[in-house]
Amino acid sequence: MYFRPLLWPTVASLIALGILLALGQWQLERRDWKLDLIARMEARLSAPTISIGDIEAARALDLAAHEFRHVEVTGTFLHDKEMHWFTQAPDIGPGYDVITPLRLADGSYVLVDRGFVPERLKEQDERREGLVDGRVTLSGVVRASHQAGALDAEDNPEANTWFTRDVEKMAAHAEVAPVAPFLLIQDRGEVPGGWPRPGASVVKLKNDHLQYALTWFGLAGCLIAVYFAYHVSQGRLSFGKRR
């Protein structure tokens, strides 16, 4: 084999190859992490439901070990203090999750994400049937509070439009205290009138990292092929006896 590599194409190709291989390896590591996360989520979602009746039990819940567990609570909704978190439903489009304080028997509160409503139903007058009165018992999935990141839009409490589900901030705006340090995503039960629709914000994790890894490794293979093909076209790579 006759091979005289060009300096700068070789240097550039080696750098690019290193980056592509590193990205592929990173995606494989992300795949392992995602598989572990999915396994933990599925185990917690299928675990027995925890009953919480007061603020002490709510505060004693270890979020690191119990996020995504089902929790059952009994209380009374404060519909006049509901808040609207902007989101989207795959089959409907833009809308809001209705987040309503639930007052427990001891006077404490849990913020309950009751589910999704389309934009046209944001105002309560458009869905009066769903404003359930009296004491209710419901089940939901525990989710940790989220604070706004650098890329999140700014909440607009005056317009009752929220872009992050920050429990402490929402509870302060609704003037409810003490409040459980987590959000409860209602995922079961029928709501009169059909809205809000429970379960819209329960996380469903996708695991496409193997696909991404194969893409990066495939690009690395293409780069190698192009590199050698270029040297062949320049007469710097050949196989067999040279003439």
C-alpha cells in the first residue's frame, strides 16, 4: 500500500473523528443513565400508594426516594386560587395545566396539578362542571418543585400564566401555607364535564440514545471513508504495485 497523508486534512480529520467518537460514547452513557431512570420510575409508579393526611407526613416524604410514587390525599379544593401552567398536549396543542391548592384536614395544603385544559377553556366560566365542591379523595404522582432556568419564560402571576411549577412561588402567590414541598400530579379519576383532563403531565420518558450513538458512530465511519477517498483522488493512496 502506498500512502502519503496530507498534514492539515489529517489533523482536521483526527480532531473531527475524536469529537464524533466522543459524542457517540456520551450517548451510550446517557442510554445507560436513561435505562436506570426508567427502571426506577416504573418501580415507583407500580409501588403501593402512600396516604398523606397532614403537613408532617408531607414534609417527612423523602423526595429523592419517592418522586414518581403514587400518593393519596383527602381535602377540599380552593378553586378561587387555581393557577395555570402553560404546556401542550400532543393531541390538542397549546393549553394549560390547572394547579389548585387542596386544603387538608389539618389546614395545610398540597398543590395539585388537576390536569390539562385547552386554551379556550382556561377561564373557569368555560368549565364550571369541573369545579368539584366538598371533600375529595384523589391519587396523584409526586413531582419535585421546579425553579425557573435561564431559558424559561418569566411567570406572569397577574395574567395567571405560569411557565415553571415552582411550589414555593405558587403557594406564596396563592397565599396558602403551610404547603407540602412537592407537586401532586393527579393521574386518575373522572372529572365532571371532562375538564381538566388528569394525567396530561405525567412524565413518559423516551430512550433514543442508542439511535443517536449509532448516528455519531456512522458519521465517524463516513468521515474515515471520505478521508481515504480524498487521498486516493489526490494520488496519495493506492494499493498494489506503483508504476
